[in-house]
Amino acid sequence: MRFIILLIAAALIGHSVFSQQDSIVLLNGKVYRGEVKKVEAGVLTYTELKKDGTTESVDLTTDRLFSYVHEGKETVFYVENEFTGDFLSVESARRATLGSYDARQTLKPRFVFYSSLLVGLGVSLLDTYYTQSAYDNFVATNGAPPISAQVGFFGAKPTLMPILVPMVLSGSWAIPSFRIKPKQLLQKNLYGDEQYYRGFNRVARQKRVLSSLKGSVIGIGLGYISYFVFTPN
């Protein structure tokens, strides 16, 4: 019983400390928590509590920030300025930032990752496939079968051709905008809002591209490993 009470007390203390922290919101939807120390010369400085209990001082340029909240009061850095590319109003930028935040929290592009992995693996395996026609042509031309090749998978040495797969896949996944599922919206009141969707899809594309790159590279790596494992020396 005493142990349970200690756990509850620790949880309440941790929640209290966390809730008292300031929040710093970037335009790309990232949120940092800590204690804001100062803002000067276009730089915000805050201390961040690390997992080991120590603190670290962090500097962020204010042009990357939408706002920060200190002692319950929000200070907005974003300023509408078409000359610098900031063409959205403050309120529109707020909704776009919320969309980016939700995408970071809820979007898990597992299908992109695993499908890219399978494509990378498949292409790398096909790259080592030596066809019967290629074998027959070699024999007809040289009068003897090839020494370093045989018909079937792993029958030919891998080339650098599969390296093109990550570039093609990542470029393909960067193009479309997909429908946002209701469960991915943390800000239910912004359902259907154009600026919110703009921010969400911006981060969604980034996550899909990175997942595609990661999955296809891993798949290609598995294909190369399979060649060296299953090919007799």
C-alpha cells in the first residue's frame, strides 16, 4: 500500500512539474517544453529538462517559431509578410500549425514504409535474376556457359540499379494529398478547414517521403544481404 501511495505521489509531482513548463510552438508543428529564459536579438533561449534530471540550455531563432506560452500568456512571433513568404494571416498560420502538430502526433505511415520495403527488396532480388534467354545468348556467343552466372535468382551479381528505387518512390509519395481520417484530427473543431489541412498535408508528405526512403533502403539492404547469404562462394 505504501508503494502504491508513493507511485501516485510521484505521478502527481511529475504532472505538476510538466504542467508548469512553458511551451514553445514551431511553425512546422513541433512543440518543445521547458522554461523560457529570455528572448533577444531574434533568439529565444529556454532550458529543457532531460531524462536524467539535468537541464540543458537551448536556443531557437524566432523566425522558426509561431509562439510560446509563458505563465499562461501567449506571445506570437509570426507576422504576416508576403515579401518573406509568410502570406497567411496570424489566425490562418495558427490553424496550419495545429494541422502540422496533429500530423506529427497521429499520422503513422506504416503502409508507405512496408510497401516501400517490399518494393526495394523485390527490385534488388530481380536485379540478381539471370534469365534463361541471357544464359542461352551467352552460350551461343561464347560457346561455353558463363562462369560467374547461373539461371535463376542470385544467378547474377547485383548492380547499382536498385539505388534508383528510393528516389523514385520518395518522389511518388511526395505528390499526392490523401484524405485525412477523422481519428487523425485532434482539433475536431477544425474539420474541413483549408489552412488546417494545408499544415497537416505538409507534414504528412514529409513523413511519407522519409518512411518511403527508410523502407526502400532497408529492403534493398535485405536484398543485397540475401545475395551474399544464399550465393555459394
